[in-house]
Amino acid sequence: MAEGEWAALRTVRLEMLADTPTAYVESLASAQAQTEGQWRSRAAAMTAPGSATFVAERGSTADSFCGLMRVVVKHPQQPNRPRQAMLISVYVASPYRGSGLADELLGKSVEAAAGELGAGLLQLGVHEDNARALAFYERHGFRDTGRREAYALDPGKKEIIMERELSPEAPAT
């Protein structure tokens, strides 16, 4: 993803927020209010050092994404733990769910976290009501850490913190 793909990023982000508003810590109204310059900055950040972003495109044009996953190095690092990365902005458009696309994107994300980002641990937060996502991550080796964090858009709800240990030799899925 590059800054020039800001319009495609905006389209998929608005779709993500409309489809599953509790999966992200941003409201649809907030995203809709952003300027072109803000979207360009967001698109540029997707390829910044310390991150890796994977997209799947609908058809042969790059104007619309049907899947997205991003991995970023977590700062600050926790002492006495391996380097950590976070899995964020996970989305697969509904027509592609169950097709294996999420598995493919997660595999690439795990490989990038362990390889190019040098992480030994991949973490994520899942809204407590998102049973489908919880089952997906468990199937791919993530475990519930027991930690709960307040969900930013509704502090009465919680995010379940999950993690998966990584190693350069470990299979992606």
C-alpha cells in the first residue's frame, strides 16, 4: 500500500466500520470526517518502518480492497519478553469470508511479524462479542492471555487480549 492508494484505503476502511463497528477503535462518523490529506497520511503509514500491511484486491483493479491485515511493532516493548508486534485492521469483505482469504492474509502477517519485523510474539485485541474472530484466532494458535482492556468506543465492553508465540521456523498457520 502506498500514499497514492488512499482512496482505496478510505473505501475499505469505511466498509470495515459499517460492517463490523465493534471490531475497530474508530467510529464510522470519525472516519467519514477525515480529509484527503489525513487519508493520504494513513495510507503512507501502512508502509512505514516497523509495519507490514497486506491487502487483497477485488478483481484485477486496485481501486477496491476485499481484505486487509496490518502488523505493527508494539512500543514500548515489555521487559523480559520477546519483541512484540500487534495485528490490527483485520478485515475480509463478507463475500470472501470462508474462502480462505483470511487464512492467507494471516499467514502473510505472521511471516512478516516473525521475519521482517523480528517479533517473537504477535498480539491482538478482539471485542468480547466477536465470537467468529475469537474462533478464527484460536484456530490459528492464538491464546487468550486472560487480560481484558476496556473497549475504547464503549468502556462497558471489553477487548480480549490474545497472543501467539512466533519463531522464524514456525509455520504461518
